[in-house]
Amino acid sequence: MNTFDLIVNFFKQGGAFLYPIAAVFVIGLVVAVERFIYLTRVSAGNRRLWNQLSPLLAEGNFRKAMDVAGKTDSALSTIMRYGLSRVATAQRRDDIEKAMEESLIEVIPRLEKRTHYLSTLANIGMLMGLLGTVIGLIN
């Protein structure tokens, strides 16, 4: 008996609730893979940008750093633009930090998009499995 036959027999014995559970699993897997790919790409872009910005910030060349950060649309560039725009007018370091924290309001929703679906789908799958178990026991 090969693996495919085992899976088909498992679905036949599992009853009607196994198909919606499998659909929930596939939807969750698609969301998880999409988020993984997006976050990996964002992480690589942030690393590349940081490698460019780090020497400029160490030299104190904030104008050039602002130009480099303005050329990309990564999460780190958004945060750095908020901070670097306040370097000239800031009285204290806290002002720059607060500006960078304000930029997180814009960045975090992009990074966390669709991740709340994963917990919802996990709960739906678990409850459907429980319902299928109860229905199976009643039968």
C-alpha cells in the first residue's frame, strides 16, 4: 500500500468533517507561506539597507544616510527616515527615538498583515475536529 492509498483511506474513514478541516489547513498553510516569503524578503532588504546605512551613521553623514534611506521602501528605511528627519531639529536623543517609535505605527501593520488569520484558522480546525469526534461517538 503506498502513501496515497493511506491518505485516501484516512479521509474515507475520517468522515465528512475531515474535508473542511483539510480546507482550513490548506488556507492556513497558504497564509503562513505567504507571510514567511514576505517577511524573509523584508528582512533581507532591511539587512542590505543597514549595511549601507551603518557606515554613514558612524561617520555622522546624516544627509547622505537620509538619501540612501529615501531610495527604498523597506520597513527599516521608513523608521530611519522618521529618525533622520528629526536629527537636525532634535534637542535630545529622546526626540529622535520617539519619532522612530511613531514610525512603527506605520510599519508594524504591514508586517503583521494576515497573521491573525492563523490563530483563527487553528481554532476553527480544532473545533471542527472536536465536533467530528463528538458526531463520530454519537454514531
